[in-house]
Amino acid sequence: MRTPLVVANWKMNGTLAEARALTAGVRDGLKRPRGVDVVLCPPFTALGVVAELLAGSPMALGAQNCHWETAGAFTGEISPAMLVELGCTYVIVGHSERRRDLGETDEQINRKVRAVLALGMTPVLCVGETAEERRQGLTFTTVEGQLRAGLAGLDHRAIGSGVLAYEPVWAIGTGVNATPAQAAEVHGYLRGLLTELATKEVAQRVRILYGGSVKPDNAGALTAEPDIDGALVGGASLSAQGFVAIVKKVTHKGVTVLKGE
Ligand code: PEP
């Protein structure tokens, strides 16, 4: 059975003082998370302080992006090796805000996925359609193209080491989440593609998160769907109380996974 995973994407938010307060709030609210993996992805500038506060906690540290090279003349970029040094074990790759606002291409995203895996970290590869693509009936075509390109050239073992996030662009930061049925349909499709790209066993192992306006009041219903293995949470992860509530709502196959709180 896949262990549910909840990833907080703080985006470009948080002074060091705010990062400390938010991390402490989440840590104190989730003293004994069981049966669920939790990852905090602060901005690069706060990785150090968040790492210090997470020391000894079962929660993991992640980054929101990285370059694909280890070092070199790439002004303003951060390498996967630098992230490892700071204690990161996860990296979000291919977020739609980067695809849309910074022109990140599928080819670059594929290079990042490979670089993250090469250093033993887990990429969280994001795919998702825009509102227009959904209107035109292109949802499956879009996510399939992004998935195939993002995982191009990876062997079965590498595919099985990653995490996917289905994040419909129209649901990100809008307050309008995909319904559990809409999300489940795409998650099922993605898992089918993983079977084709690797094996059924690998596809059953990969966690596929849903992201897009996840809140405490919809997290339970979304993650109760058998193919939805957790959440990638943006806005709601900026409140310790809200994020803790989401983690506590995450369920898998109808079983509440956080016990003893
Ligand atoms: C995200 O940025 O990955 C995200 C899902 O944002 P939000 O939860 O704010 O929709």
C-alpha cells in the first residue's frame, strides 16, 4: 500500500521569522505523524532555518525547483547538489507557475527530474491542463504529453522512485478545486500511463498527489479516492493550523491515517 504524502509548497512566501514560526507550528501540530509522509518546501532562502527546525522530526525538507547541472555559470540558479547539502530529499519539478511564467520546457523539466534522481532525491513532477485545454477536451492529451516528456529516458527503477502531482492549472490558487471524481479520472489515467511506461508493479508504487486549492474541507474527500495518494498544497500550507488540518484529513482507501493526535 502506498503511504500518503502531503507536500507544502510555500512558493515565494516567508521571511526567515515567518518560516521559523510556520515550521514550528506544523511541527508542534504534527508531533507524531503516522502513516503519512509530510514534506515542507520553503523558498531557497529559508531552507537552512527550516532544516534546523525539522532536525529529529519525521517531516522532510524539499525545494521548489533546481537547475539540472551540478555547478557552473548559471547565474541565479541553485543546483541539486546544493539542495542535498542543505538536507533536501524532495524537489518540486515542472510546477505550472514555472512553465507558464518562466517558460520552462518539458525538455528542461526532464533534465531536472534526472538530476534530482541522480543525487538520490525524489522529484515531485507536476503535470496539469489549463482551463482552455480542459474546455477543448485536451486534458488527457496534455497530461500525457507532460508525463511522457518529463519521464523520457528513465528506466523502470527511476520511474518508480519519483512522485507525480496532478495539478490542474485552473485549480491552482483559485479556490476552485477539481472534484474528487474529476481528479480521480486523471489520476487513474496517469497510473495507466505509468504501467505502460514501466510495469504494473512500478505504477502501483508511485504516489500521485493532487494539487489545486486543497483545503481542510476538501482534502479528505479528494484523498479518499483510491488513486489519489496525497496532496500538494500551496496557499493553505501558509497557515500551520490549516496545513496540519489537511494532513490530518488525508485518508487512503477510507482509513484515517493519522492516529494518536
Ligand atoms: C500549488 O502551487 O502547487 C498549489 C496547489 O497551490 P494552491 O494550493 O494554492 O492551489
